Amino acid sequence: MKQYDVIFVGGELYFDHPMCGQAVLKRLLEKHGYTVGLIAKPLKAKDVTELGKPKLFFAVTSGAIDSMMRNYTPLKKLRQDDKNQDYNEEVPDRAVTVYCNWIRENYKDSIMVLGGTEASLRRFSHYDYISNKLRRPILFDSRADILAYGFGEKQMVEIANRIKNKKDLENIEGTCIITKTLPKKVVEVPSWDEINGEDIESKKKFCEMHNKISIKYNVIQKIDNRYLLQYREPEYTSKDLDEIYELPFTRKLTHKHLDGFMFSVVTHRGCLGDCNFCAITFMAGDKVISRSKESIIREITRIAKMPYFKGNIDDLGGPTANMYGMDCEYRHNCNKKCLSCKLLNKSQDKWLDLLRAARSVPGVKKVYIRSGMRYDMLDTNRLKEVLDNHVFETLRIAPEHTSKVVLKAMNKDYGNLQEFISKVKNITKNNERKIGLSYYFMTGHPGSSMKEAKELRKDIEKLENAETVQMFTPSPMTTSTAMYWTGMDPKTLKPIYVPYTYNEKKEQKRVLFEGNKNMKGYVSLEETRNNSNSKYRGINKKYKYNSNPRENSQRVNNIQRDDRRASGRSRYEKRDSKGNIISGRSRSNRGGSRRNRSRENRSQNSK
């Protein structure tokens, strides 16, 4: 059996494409002379032994999505149990830790390197939504040797070089390690003991930790008698990205569910938006690094010569497509917020120049933009060019909400949605080809009560193609998750309303669909009024009317049961607005008084 230098163990299917993280790292390591093996989606401990033991290390990842976010819905139900979803992932819960345990079971002395989304977002102590508690850094649970956060290209090559030359793994930018000593010139955040509690002081310490964590400097956190040490991010340049994305990928997709981005082209990394619910800031940073126009055109030219290319570029973009070219020379040492910075060139001229060059490549018929776009950054002239040349049927935008309270909590209170809609209508009213807008909204985010949900409902009624409403899911390390766990804004420490119960989360989503013809899954008001249960009327998993009163009653009981479990309440107790028990028995004392009375009666009878 051939012995590889590096073996990847991953929770996703492998495909040789620049949008597959494992493929990028494999191609890059091979360019530097290393041999790389792949074990995709192992199901048991024996599976990680298929390729034997690597010469250097195992690289472990759950893929582009955290395994807990992948396996569970926002209401903590298993996605595989949802009959309305085509779900067949076969990824274990806490996949990174599980894979590491399997490797340790078979190869006790192997070096393990963690990477990917799950490892990156769980590198410090973090709130875990599914278990509803804080968890220690993933390096402590997985017993791996080192963690490469973010995209990881520079880190992986450096780690391979160090291990090959039998050098230590300290001081590698973009990595985390466990150390027993507190080094100098680091920013120390509150320890595990300081944040691990549900009292107000512990939660304030959690906010302090969240505010101090950054990829721009070295950060350390004490965990029991050891430390988690994060080294600052490595500096990437346009030249680095050109090298990475021009590696010789075949772009062949062998799995049907991967269709739709075979001929997608990445133009840049990073995002200036700094949305509170998004983890990009802690993965790729809040600054933009763009590839050179020449490199992108070379890649499109190669794609156009592929025998299976039909003429359409599926997507030309990045995290936010119209931020291409908004690079700042001070990005590595600047802590200012780019959207409000006067020094940053937001003209988007470089972006439009790139789009025009891409359209003119021989063999290319259409260049589509399916990546997200910031509508508040598009003026009329640029918007017209995009709509005329780069949109298929609808331009997708993500306002997320319309309430000023919620948008401020999301840090997305920029732009005027109604003005933008008017711009699009004026531009497209005389077009032969009908182009519309489709919208993405979010409900259940901190700051959103039923009042804000009803405000959103009224605004959605005026729109067409409000095609997606997702329920907020707290993911590790984001500012919105810090709000969810602590009940306060981590930056100001002021209390913020958080919809915690399953009942309210469902109600906030239900109210958007009920009687709203512009939403997918529309249910008429007449149907819902005819439902015998007026409090929880007429929406099942597909948001269609359910006329069976008995089934509706059972659903109500299930909702109430789920709410009790989420909050730790007993069905026998009542609480005031602050959560204090004012009558009844708590879960832990349920039945205790009855048993005590029985014992007293028996003892009296015996006397």
C-alpha cells in the first residue's frame, strides 16, 4: 500500500474544484511536492484506516458546514427525520471530534491537524446551541495537535514543512495550539472558569471574551491549568489568491446535488459587511482581498476551452459580489469599519471593468452573478448594467428584516430597501426580458419580538418573490449568538429581547405565511380561521392547512412540551415574567411531596 504524506479525513464528498476546500489544499500541497490521500465521509472507526498511516499527519475536517448545523434544524430536530427535506449526509454529530477519536483509536502516535468551519468557529470556548451550554475549545475535546483556522492554505504548507523537517509547531500564523505557559505580547481573554456560568457576571465575561477575540493579533485563553493560544492570521495578497485559484482543477462534478456551480469563479475573499449573524469576520476577516483581473480572465479563458463548457459562467463573485476591488492597503493593521470609512474606494469601477472583460472572453455567452450583493452599494448606472447583462430572471438580495430595531441588532441598518426596489422597477419597466427581485429574510433573531415579526409581515405583503424566510440559528462565535446566550448586546452590555421558546420562534415564522399571497406556502386567512384551534392555527411542516383538530391538538401539546424542555420548566409550575417559580413544583421536585406524604401516612398508620 502506498504511504501518503498527508491524509484528509472529511465529512463531505470530494470534488476537484476551487470551491472545495479539500481540493484547494490537496492541489497546493501537491504543488509543493507532497502526496495527499483522501477519506471522504467515514462511517466507522475502521474507515479511517483505509489508506494506512500518513508519513506526516492526518488533516481532519467536517467540511464547509458545522456538523451540528448540518444535522439539526433551528428547532433542534434531526434533519434526517424531516420528510420534506432531501437529506442524506451521514455525518456524525461533532464530526471533527468523532473522526479524531477514531484516528487515535487506530494510530495513537499520529499527528492530527484540524481545519474547516467547525474547527475554526469552535477554536475558543463557545456557546453550543444544540446542547444549550458552553463548550471548551475543540482542541481540548478532540485531542488534536494543532488547528488551522480560516482557509488554511499557508498554514497547511507550513505545518507540512515543519513536520517533515522535525521542527515544532509553534508560532505558525493562522493556527491555534495548546500550551502550558502564558507567553508575552498576547491579548488574554476571560478564562473558561470566568465565563462558564449562567449568572450575570459570567455572561458579562463572555461578552468581554467575544469582544476581544480577533484574527489580527495573538489571543490566549486559560482552560483549567492550560491555555488555548491563537496566532494572528497570515497575510494574504492578490498574488497569493491568483496562485491558489489558478491551480489545475478539473472542475468535474460527479454528484447531482453539486450541479449549479461547476463553472463558478471566485473573485475575492472577505466581506466589509460585518453582519452580526455571520461568521466570515472570524474566518476570512472583515477586509476584502481581490484577485487580479488578469488572473480571473485567465481562469475564465481556460474554462471556455473545456469540452463540457456550454457557454455560461454560473457565478462570478465572492461572499458579496459587488465588493470586488474594494481592497485597502491598510487592511492588515486597521481596526476601522470599512463601510463607514472615507478612505475606502467604494466606486465599484474595478468590479464593472472585470464584468465587461469577462463578457468579452471568446466562447462565453453569459456571465451570471448568483452571489449575494449589497443593494445599498449599487447606484442606478451600475445596477442597470448588472440587470441587463448578469441576471437570469431574478436578482437575489438579502434585506434580512425591515424593522429598524432588528436591523440594528443585525448590524445591517444600511440603505433604503424601498428606494432600491423603485430603482429596479424604473430600470426594468421597458425591458423585453422580465427581471424581478427575490428576497431573503430572517426571523427569530435577537431583537425580534412578535411586534417586529408583524411589522415584517406587513412589509412583505407589498413584495413579490419573498422566497425564503429562515429561522435564526445561533452558530458558534458570532455576535448574534453572544446576544442569544447572554441576553444582552455584547458591545454595550444593554439587555436585548431574545425569543427563546420554540413556540414564539414558530409563531414569528408562521405569522409571515398566514394569509400572505407573496410567500411560498401561502395559506389563506379563511382557511386558518376555520381551524378549530385558534391559537395554533393551520400550518403543518409545509405550511399547508391541517383540518384535523385532533392532530392540531397534538401539535399544540408537542409545542408546549418542547418549550418546557428548552427552558427547563415542569408542566406543573408557573413562573413570573423574570422566570421565578411562583407556584407548582419544579422538574427536579416533581412528585417529591406526594412521596413524602405517603411515607408520613404509612408511619402514622404503623404507630
